[in-house]
Amino acid sequence: MRKLMLLFLAILLYQSKPSISKPSPPPLPVLPVPSSSQLKWQRREIIMFYHFGINTFTDSEWGTGHERPSIFNPTALNTTQWISAAASLGVSLVILTAKHHDGFCLWPSRYTHHSVAFSPLQGGKGDVVRDFVAVARARGIDVGLYLSPWDRHEKSYGLNVPYNEYYLGQLYELLGNYGSISEIWFDGAKGANATNMTYYFKDWFGMTKQMQGSINIFSDAGPDLRWVGDEKGAAGETCWSPINRTRLRIGDASLESYLNTGDPKGTDWIPPECDVSLRPGWFWHAAEKPKPLNQLIDIYFKSVGRNCVLLLNVPPNTTGLVSNSDINRLHQFRSAIDQIFNIDLARNRTVKASSEWGGEHGGFTAGNVVDGDEETYWTPEEEEKEGGYWIELRGLNRTDKFNVVRIQEMITMGQRIRRHEIYVDGKVVVGNGTTVGYKRLHRLERPVGAKKVRIWIPESRGPPLISAVGLHFDPFKPWISTNAM
């Protein structure tokens, strides 16, 4: 009898024990996907360029290569001030023009006399690259370099093998003598009198990866980062990180539209970089002034807000300093970005969705988009009802106005969203677009108050993975009417 009682109790305990269900596996990636170095680069959002060299002292954009090195004399050169300007903008990567088209080298290259070694800088002992790298590294800021393929000073330019070997020698100096380099800039700049000049990009890329394994290589054709196709700081309304490298050719102007939009069928993950100068020119000119604040904010929305990284050029002047007017504009720019995005009306709000991958215990719930953690995300069930997927913020206060909607995809698993729309209180469409990518910012025509905001995704490459949805107020945006909906 005792044994029967014990057996009965054991059965009851077993039946009352809560069942342990295995968590749902995450959705499969949609190829292609970014590398770790590409992902780190994307999250920087804004990086900075410094165009400085012989052109700074000749008031020109393109030098001739015949300038005397003695005119390069920045009497107050202070790269610490340059890097402080970058840090004030929150920049984590700075890129220096180590050599521009004129061939003048900001480091004492052993392969030419057209360098700082033959200038008055520190009695011929100066090295701008060395100082730039050392200061940036001390501030915890990563470094990139630009080495112009076009060299208007070098006599071997136009002779394919001799010049490519010369270029590789200078590339070896830069990548071998200055520690870790995070990004290197290549372009297809070429002299009109040397149309037959062929750049051996394959060899250049090979040496670069051999010497700096985690570096990102930028060019029209990647392999890691691509040009956005213009120098206005603006990506396309549609902007895919995937693209087909086999279609790309460095220096081919006919491909600028393709570079600008990317390709949903692209087999290579090569995200776009938007380069633009703070001033009208790339080098400093006394007659020029920095762009107005509203223009910089607009550039931010059309670059970072369209799945790109903004590369903002800030040219030092003839004394070797970043001008005060430029520093003041950078401070205003940083303050404006903070003012727009520091307050998020969507943070920790109630969120509902068309479905949740694995259900409420699957780990991919709708609430992940408002938790402030970019490593968590919402994704719906793979088989969705006809009409697409949706996620909706609820419990908002209509008196809280917003005119910016932020949407971010979990791009570690690929870029997916092809088309999306934004609804206020279930009926009014306040924004729509195609791609999202790392970050999509919709700047609405006027401020809106709502109880509910729905993101509807009618087209996607597999189930969408959304890591964040935010609602912000931009006081710098001129709108048609101040009357709320």
C-alpha cells in the first residue's frame, strides 16, 4: 500500500511540474550580411575628413605638382586642436589626406622630395601623419588615411608598372609605420593627360589587407565601403547596403545612380559612405564660410537617416588650425542632433504587432523596439497574413508632438525591408518609403500628436527584423503649418 501511495504522489508531482519549452531559434539571415568591421563602421554614423596640404597654401582645390615644398609652413600646426574638434562632434574615426593629387606628402616619404621633409615644418623634421595618428589614438579615436592614386608630381605617373610600384611603396610606408589604420580611402582620380594610366587596385587592396587585416577599404567598388555617388552628402531615397561588385568599376561616372541606391539583389555587402565638406571647397579658402546649420541637419537626415555614414570634411587653415567659425558650427551641429534625438517619445511604450516570432516567450517580442537595446529586435512569424507585417506604438499622449520617426533594422542578419508606411491613429499616412537599413529617419512635414503610431511593412526580403522605433521632435525643421493633426 505504501509503495502505491508513493507512486501516486510521484505521478502527481510529475504532472504538476511546469513544462520547459525550448526558445525559438532566431530567423535565418538574409544574405549578404556585414562583417564585424563594417558593422562597427556603420554604428559610427558620423566620421570626419581633414583635407590639408599644399593646396591650403595656394588657395586651390587641385594642385599642379610643381609647388615648392617651402610654401608649406603652418606656423601654429596643432593636430590636438583638430582632434578636439572631432571629439566635440562625437566622432570616433578621423581620416587625413596623407597625399592629394599634387603628390605632396604629409609624411617624410623616402620615395619623393615633394613632402614635409623638404618644408619649413619643424625644420624638415615634421610628420603630420605621425602627429595626427598619435593624438587621435590618445583620445580613443580611430584613424583613416587617403592616398591619392593621381600624383601630378611623380615622373613615373602614366607608366603603369613603375607608377603602381611607386604607389605600393608609399602605401607600405603608411600602413606599416603608423599602427592600426581603420579605413583607407581610394578613388579613381586620374589626369586628363594620362587616360591610359591603369591603377592596379587588386594589388593595392591585397597589400592593404595583408598589412591591416581589419581595415575597411573605401572605393567606388568597395570591397568594404562604397562611394554614395555624389559629394553632396545625400544617399538615395532607396538605399541598399547590398550591391553587385561585378557591376562596379572605380571611376566610372555612369554607375553613380547605382552606387546611390544599391541593389536588393546584390550579392555583396558594401554599405555607402556620404562624403561632403563643411565648406564649399574641400581645402580651406579664406573667402569661404561653413555651411549653415539647417543645411548640415538636412545632410544628416539624407545620409545617416538613409542608411549611410556621413563623412564630413573640415579643412584646417594656413596656420595649421581648424578655424573658429568651423568649430562653432560643429558645436552647433552636435547640439542640434542631441536636441532632436535625446528625447524619445516611444521609449518603453506599449507595443503590439501583427505577430511575434515564437510567441510572447520567443525572445523576439514587439517591446524590443522600444527598450533602447540595439541588440534586441522584433520579428513577426514567417508566414504572415495577406497585407504584410505591422508593429504599433500605443498609449502615446496626443499633447506630445513629434515630427521625426526613426526606424532601425537589425542589419547583422541582413537588410530586408523593401517598402514601409507610417500611420497615425490608424488612418493617416504621415510618411512612407522603401528601404530602412541601419537607420531610416522620416522628417514629417509638420508636428503630429497621436495615441497610436503604426509601421506597416507590405514588402520585405523575408520577415523584417526591427531593432528600434523612435519618435522625436525636431525644432529646426521648418514646417508648412504648426497646427497638429
